[in-house]
Amino acid sequence: MKTFLKILSIFLSLVLVFAGCFWFYCRCLRHRSFMAGFVDLVLKIQHRSDKFTSKEAAEEYIASKEEENKKDVVIDKARFGISVREEKNGSLQTFIYNGQEEPKATVFYFHGGAYVNQPNNQQLTMAARTAKETGCEVVLMVYPKEPVYTCSDAYEACSSYYLEYIEKKECGKIVFMGDSAGGGLALGLAECLRDAGEKGPEELILISPWVDVTMSNTDIPKVADLDPMLGTDGLRLMGEVWAGDLDPKDPKVSPIYGNLEGLCDVVLTTGTWEVLYPDTLLLKDKLEKAGVGCTYIEKENMIHCYPICPVPEAKEAQKVIWEAILR
């Protein structure tokens, strides 16, 4: 027993030493919270995989998602502590948080996932928290995914549902919000609605948006090794599959190549440790040149989509996002 206690004591001491050193590294050398550093470390150990960095691994991963992406998403609606109802319209599935007859605003939330993954826990939670914090209605758009569907299918499904939704009920202020791939889809759909003369969003909230699937920005290699989550070659292939018959530089696929003039105000967030950071900077410049109001939030040493992650640094961005919805 004494030997066991001695070993346990040594183990706990080593854990405390490691935690102290890691805290010092995070706070003093990287100037971010312990939790942000911990999430980064966990992602480096567990999350990042060859599917984002290798074309061959990406091909296998996309193929493995085919059966899953033919099925509806199932979530535990009771765990959010807010009303959630589900709707199905062809290939599009939606979850409506805090549904109301006359909301102050309706947020259409397009989740990320490289156009191949269904919504994860962070995205589902962000939708619920946005509804709670603002008191508004949030419509989570679970759009059709590759390899079963392509970009054209998603645009048709999303635009049809959206236009029918705003026609049949009072929505208040209309907001499009998206993270990562969902941010690209939200921006592209806003461009298409404007071009078609249809009513579009009055606010765009883009969280680390994927706006150029070609991954051709020459500054991407400078930050690629810092990103614990995403890579380049695998993402590029996922974008090509998503494009289907369209050119990867078609604005529906890569909305950074579209006309940005006449769009509503944009809230744009990014971390500096992500492969999409260079394109987010480029998007910011293009929005400003197009005369579009842009509230830009950049966080040093933060990872992809940090505003929806469980880290203290997310709070500042979340506050700006929720205030933008209500303004």
C-alpha cells in the first residue's frame, strides 16, 4: 500500500509540474488561455488526420461517408434546454431552435464540416446558445452533403426552403450565419439571392469561412503547420468533389470570386493559426473595396472556428456576433 501511495504521489507531482509548465507556455509564451492551449493540444493528438492533408486519405474518407450522408441526422433535442423542432424538405433537414410566430430576428445557420460532415456538438450547441442569448429563432440548415450530393443540389435545396420559409411567416431581421464550409455556403447563397433579385440576409456572420476551395493562396503554406485541425491537399479534393460539374472557382463553390458589391454588413472572424486565415484576410480586403461594412475579429494564436469552441477567447467574438444579430 505504501508503495502504491508513493507511486501515486510521484505521478500527481509530475502531472502538476506538467500542468504548470503548460500554463506558463500558454499564458506567457503564446498569450492565450490554458483551455485554448489544451484544445489545441488535444486536436493535434486526436483530431487532425490524413483526410485533410492527403488526397488519397481524403478520397477514402469521402467514400466512407456516403451511407451516413444518405440518412437524416438524429440529435437529442431535450439536452439544449430550449424548444427544438425538426423539419424535412427533400434533401434538406432543418432544426428550428426557439421557434416563434414573430421573432426579433431569424438566424439561418449553415454549419461547417468540409461539405462532407454532418453538424458536430460545437455547432449544435452554438445554434442553441445563439437562440438563448438573443431570444431569436435559429434555423440550423443541415444541407445535402457530398459524395451523395454536390454544391448545385445544396444551393437548390437551401434557396428553395429559405424563400418558402420567409414567405410563409414573419421572420424579423434575417441573418445568415455560417462556420467554415457553412460560412462559404452562407456567403455564396447571399450572392445568388442578390443576383436573382430575391430578399437576402440583412446581416452575414462568417466564422472562419471556407471561401476558396482551390486552396491556392500562396500564403497558406506559411500557416499550414500551425493548424492542428485542417490541411490543404485533402481539403482541396473535398472542394473539388463538392463542386461537381462546376469549376472550383465558380462563385457558388468559392464565393470569394463572386461579386461582393451590394451585400449586407458582415461580421468576419478568424484565428491566425488556421489554413483558412490567408483567405479570410483576402476576403476582408475585398469586402472593404466593395464598400461592404465589415466588422473584423482576428485572434492571435487561435485555431479554426475558435468562437464556437469551449475556450474563454470565444466570449468576445460571441458577444459581437449576438449584438450584430440584434442591431
